[in-house]
Amino acid sequence: MSHALGFDAQHLAAMANPHVVKFMFHDRVAFGGTLLAIGVAYWYLAEFLMRAGAPWAVKEAGVKLGWPARARVRSR
């Protein structure tokens, strides 16, 4: 027995379209990859740019990625 839906993948494939299981797997992997990419981007900003004294990099990255850069960035 699984999981968030209350049944496993075989049961879901039998109840619904068998392709829905593959789609759900693809969707979760894509979401995980996106989270990983955002984490790497933040790590890069913190490790290299902010440490090198480039606080503008956080605001610039937010603008380029389409995120509102509302936080005030203070240099050290």
C-alpha cells in the first residue's frame, strides 16, 4: 500500500489510464530537478559571488530569473 493516493502504481494504472503513472513519475522528477537547479543557483551566489563582495549579484539574478528582488542587500 502506498503513499499519498492510498494505493500503489499498479492499482492506479488499472483504475485509470496506464500512462498516468508514467506522467506522474515524469512530473515528480521534473519538479525535483527544478528544486535542485534552484538550490545550485543559490549555492553559487552564496559561495562565490556574495563571498567575493558582489551583493548586487543576488538582485541581478532575481531580475534575470524573473523573481522580485525586494530584499535589501547589504555589503560587508
